[in-house]
Amino acid sequence: MDNAERALLDLRAMDELASMDSPYHRLSPLSKLVMTIVYILITTSFHKYDLTGLLFMVIFPLLGYQFAMIPVSTCFSKLRGVLPLVAAVGLLNPLFDRVPVFRIGRITVTSGMVSMITLMLKGVFCLMASFLLMATTQIDDLCRALRRIHCPRVITSLILLTFRYTSVLLDEVSDMTQAYSLRAPGQKGIHISAWGTFLGQLLLRTMDRADALYEAMMLRGFSGEFHYAAGKRSSRYSWAVTLAVCIAAVTARYINIPAFLTSLFI
């Protein structure tokens, strides 16, 4: 299986995850979108040295995956290409911020190490929350929710078309890769001498497919904006969960809950 086929399977797997039925899936798309935005904003607002306070924020994505009946390992597996980039944020902090904070045996922990770990956790937590939203919400429902919070129609249309057209592009790449392998048996991958021709043919084929898709959309009355079908109404249960998560996140932002709980037992 080549990389294009693997990426296509991953894309289809996301659709299958979003079509599942679970308590988290049954929340309205708008409430899940608001909840995720609030969570990301509050998580990124933590001070770079507030590591203990930030640790409480992992509860939301962990509980979300449990209620969505999706293993947390699925998130890390699907985002394996992005996580190293997120983990690289703040790697140079220990070199520039060497103020000692405490010692663990013979190891001196500096404020730069604390800020590095804090930045890494912020990125991982935000990725987990974003993936949870995508894995439990159909793309049409998500774009409809974005329009309800007055997101520009250009952005929602680009998101929807990009998501839908990616599968078409991957199909073309898979077909061309298979055709190349049949003409070059025993060769691993595409030879560097054929890269230019391959990319040129891919560009021409995808442009032809894009023109055909656009003409089909115009024939069906497309005028620059998608008219989404009426989605399910937001229930009281959905907004109650959203309100509870937002209150818990705001509380964790201004009260160091781990430190507070530790002080109760020590």
C-alpha cells in the first residue's frame, strides 16, 4: 500500500469515526464547536510557568474520548506527523532560561525546562481537543456550525471543498502511482527523474477533475455559498455539557486545582 492509499484510508476512517453513535457524538455540532474553541483559548492562555495548573486541562479531552468511545491512541496515531512539530515548540527554552526552580536528586530543573514542557502540553492538549471535534462531527455539520457563529462563507466553503476534494486528489495520486509501478516493476517508489513529469501530469489531471466538479456544482445551482440542510437543534443537554466544561475550564485557569487539592491532604 502506497502513501496515497494510506492517506485516503485515513481520510475515510475520519468519516467513519464521525458517523459513530455515542453520547459525545449526540451533542449538537454548535455546542461542540463552542466548547472546543473555549477550551483551546483558555488552554493557550496559561502562563508558561504554570505547569501544575495546566495539567488539570487534560481531563476534558480524556473524558471526551471516553464518552465518544474513541481510544486516545487513535488521536496520536492519526496525528503522528504533526505531534513531533508540536513537541518541538520550546525546545530552545532551556538554553536561554536557566534560572533554577527545584532539584530532583542531582538534576536541577530550570524555569526553561518548565516552560518547554508547558508549551508542549499546550500544543498536545489543543490537538487532542481539535481531533476530538473532527472525529465526532461530520464536515457538513461542522461547516454549518461555523456559519451559525458568523464565520465568513468563503472560509467555510474552502474548508468543505478542501476536505471533499482531498479524496479526489488522493485517488488521482493512487491511480498514477499504480500505473507507474506497473510500468516499472521491481522499482521502489518513483525515480527522481520522473518527479517533474509525474507532478505535471498530476496537476493537469486534478485541474480537469476540478473543472468537471465545478461545472457539476454550477449546474446544481451553486452560487458561491453552500446551502446546508437543516441540522438537528441544539438540545438543553448539549448546552448544559458545554456550560459545565466552560465553567470548569475558567475555574482551572484562575485556581490552581492540583495545588489546591494537594494542600487539602498535606
